Amino acid sequence: MRARDVMSTPVVTITPQTPVKAAAETLAARGFTALPVVDEDGWLLGVVTEADLVRDRFPRDARSSPAGGDARPAAGALVGDVMTAPAEAVGVRLDVVDVVRLMLDQHLRSLPVVDGDRVVGIVSRRDLVRTLARSDEALARDIRHRLAIFGGPGRWSVDVAGGEVTITDRFGSETDRHVATVLAESVPGVLRARCVRAAQ
């Protein structure tokens, strides 16, 4: 599985000139945790996260403040003033294993997905969880479709349990079984696949 297999698209983006208030409204309305910030050609400039938007944004409650008031710095009014740049991003062809590792190691909740420098999607932890939650029936249906294209209908028997796939092949080609395994493991939500020859 690659980043392009699990990303959400089309992606909602904003520009550096977007008001912080408008960015906050977009995050709140859509349930996002971050938005890619792009230029007029769709090239990635940075990312604005929930943390970027709330930092230095709220005044201290005067009822609990010591005399002297609020000494916080003035918060920027535009996304370009508060965004994180450069942004961490992943290419469309990056393996999902590496996407997950980067997200966990860097404590990221989402990552823009780029083709070159142009933003084409975004992958979030929610996207990954949604992929893991796909039903065995849906996985089996997708796998059967891919295998029918490769080896013809009726050749393969597919069994999926808990995201783990067993494919049974009526023929004895080791190469075909390898290809069938690779095809099955490229289906979003498949945890592991193996292909065996049917008992004679």
C-alpha cells in the first residue's frame, strides 16, 4: 500500500493570505487537524495545525491574572504569520509503513501528500484507522476483482479473516502466486496475504 491508497482527496487547502479566523472555522467545520498551505499554483508552502492557530491566541482571564495584565505576544492575523514551514510531506508512492512511522516518530496527526511539490491529498490518522476498519467482505471483493483481471475469473479462491488473506490457486505457478500475494497486499486494509496451491 502506498500513501495515495489511503489519502483523502480532494484536499482542502488554504493560502498564506487566509485569515486565521477563516482557517479556524474550516478546521472546526470539517473536523480536520491541519490544512496544507499552498501558493496559487498548488505548491506546498507549509501547514497550519490546530496548535499553530491556538498558540498565543487567547487572553488570560483578568480575574485570575496578577496585576500588570496579559504580557503575551501579539498573534498573527494571517495563516502565513502562524503556519509551520517548511511542512513535513510525503510522496504519493511512499509505502504506508513509512508514512505511519513518520507520523508516529514526529507526533503528527496528518501529513500532506505531494506529487512533486504539488499537494494532491492528505493522510491523517483517521484515514489510517478507517483503512484498518474496512470489512473482510469489502477486502475480499476488492481482491477478487484484482485477481480476476490478472488470472481470469474462477481461478482463485479468496478467504479473509480479520484483514488477513488466504488465496488458493488452482494452478501451480509460483510466480503467479507471488503476483497474487502482491496484488492482495496492495488492497487498502489488508494486513497480510498468502497464496497457496489448492490440494490436488
